[in-house]
Amino acid sequence: IEYIDIAKGLAIVLVVMGHILQFDLTGESRNAVFNFIYGFHMPVFMALSGFVVGISTVGVPKRGFKRTLLRRIQQLAIPFFVWGLLVIPLLHHPTNFTGYKDSVINLLLSPDNGAWFLISLCGIHIAYIVAQWATLKLNPIIKNSELIKPLIFLILPLCWKLITNVIAPQYRGGITLYMPLEYAIMFYVGYLLKRNETFCFNANTFVIVCLIF
């Protein structure tokens, strides 16, 4: 779908620009542009991911819970581990096995040091798949169970935020994983945008949503 590819392409360019600003430039002008880009470029990716999920007609209803879950983990977790356990350590320590081993241990204990957005998005997708499955199960019992889908979806990110912000800091050296609640919300906003195109692509709604974003 061309317009989605264009949006992703623009977001990718912004990510590259942001990293150049972060590591290669200094000064107040750098900070202003950097803060502008980092104010929205990752939420855009998350919203686009949710938008694509809204397009898809293949999921838990057709594939089943286990197959859908396994497929999504393969698509997101495998690239994360290939990049984090092979590419990055070999680039940093091509001949130093001790350094490579330290890089691997560091990644396993702190996934944030790798391609964090892949594992973060994987967690968000898992939460969505669980919500989709639970909604189907509740459908015969609760009328309009689709309305409680976002609540079910947000339970996992909320629990994770509680664990990482309240419980985990008490244990030094524990595993840390970056999955911000706001990214989960943006994912679901993207999903809703696609599921309610007629309303959301109204010009007035679009302007209001942009201002809130």
C-alpha cells in the first residue's frame, strides 16, 4: 500500500536524521531539531504498525491464537536476536571473543541495548493478540465485547509499566525492557484510525488529532 510505504519511508529518514544529530552534531540548533524529531517519529512507527493490523483480515479468527502468536514472535523477535546477538557484537568485537560474550550478556539482561523497538513492538503485538483472542472468547457472554478490547489490550503494557517502574528498580542488575505505555496507545490509535476511516479521515477530525499528537 503506497501511502503506508511513503509514511514509513519518511519516518525512517527522520530516524536517520535524529541519530546523526544525536551523535555527530552539537549546539542549541541541534537540540531543537532533535527534540522535534524525537517528539513524534517513534509514535508514528507504532501508529503505522497498528494501522496495518487494522487492514489485516488474517489473525486470531482465521489462524487461531497459537499460530498468530508464534507468527508475530517469529517476525519481530528473530530479527531482534539476529541483529543483537550476531550483527552488533561482531561489528564491535570481530576478533575479541570476551567482548562478544559481554555484548551478548548485556543484550540478554538489557534488551534496550539492541534494536529495542523490535522487541517493544513484539510485546505490543502480543498484547493485541491476547486482547483479540479474549474478545472472541467473551463475545458469546458479553454484548459488544469489542468495546472492552482496548481495556484488555492495555492491561499487559500497564502491568509491565508497573513492574519496570515500581518493582524492578528495587532489584539492581535485573532484566530491563523498554515498552512504553504511550507506544501501546499509539499502536491502538493507528488501529482505530484504520477501523474507522470514514470518521477519522474527516478533515476536522484529522486537524484535531494532529494537534493532540
